[in-house]
Amino acid sequence: MSQSVDTVVFDIGNVLIEWDPENLYRKLLPDPEERHRFLNEICTMDWNLQQDLGRSWEEAVDELSAVHPDHRDLIAAYSERWHEMVPGEVPGSVAILDALNAAGVPLYAITNFSSEKFTEAKGRFPFLASSFRDIVVSAEERLLKPDRRIFETLLTRNNLEAGACVFIDDSVKNVEGARAAGLEAVHFTGADKLRSDLAGLGFPV
């Protein structure tokens, strides 16, 4: 393995487990235009990110429902039926995680995730609780990727050298944030490419 890079840091959403609000709202709002309008004007990504920053889901739903009372049930479904947005593991990724774990590679994770939903996700996906030496959850730190400070939190808390870590994320912006913090980083587009990228760095995958 490369002398300089010996530690792997995973993102979780859409790297290890799938997440897409469309999976739920295709059922609730079959009309594509209506669904697009709801997810881009009411339950927006920016609104969801506030839960990743630590706002409770109860508060989020109550506040938004007060503004859009006619959409209260649809807004509540974002929390109550969250698992329908998460159909399962990203194909092939957990096998790579398992191979790294079996080889004794130090594994960590940094994820933009609400505390409430991450607790639920760990119950549903046991590998989240068993594979990593530490997981930095944005809601617990009140920091979001690609903020440099969330990467520094992982490094400081675990006495890691940035240059010894490779970070994996499906967001180009987050990959760039990791690189700015001194980590090696790869853009995740699928398990086959990830396996190739990690093999290129000398990891036993």
C-alpha cells in the first residue's frame, strides 16, 4: 500500500446507502411537475440540510407546515416515511468496505446526516455501527461538508494526518472541500470506479 495514504474515510449517503426523496414522492405526487415543484419550492434541499445541521425533525415539520398548511401531510411524510427514500445499500460499495475492514485498513466516515435519522439508519444497516473507528455526523457537530472544520474535527479527534487519509464522496463540492483540508479525495460515481481508485492507491480491494 502507498506509504502516504493508509486510511479510508467514507461519506455515507449515496456512497454506502442510497437516498433520494423521489423514491417516496413518486408515490405521493405521481405528477412529475407537481412533485418537482414540491421538492424544489417546499421541502427543499436547503430545508433538509437544516436537519443535517442539528434542527429536530419535529421542529422542521412544524415550522414548514405553518407556512404551507395545505401541504402538512406531504411535509410530515418527509420525516415519517424517510425510510422509503432509502431503498437499500449502494450496489457493490459495502463489499468494498468489508474488504477494507477485513484487511485491517483504518476506516472512518464523515456524513451530512440528522442525528435522529442516523440513529434509525444504524439500526437498519448494522455495518454503520460496526465498520468504522469513528463517524463524524454533521448534526452532532453543527457543521456541514464541505466546511473545512468538519474534516478537521475527524482528524483532530482521531489524531490522524490529513495526507494519510483518502476521502470518498459522491459530491464534487465535498471532494474539493476534503482536498482543501489536505486529504486525498476521490469522487464516487459507482463501486467499480471506487474499487479501481482505491486499488490505484494500493488498497487491498
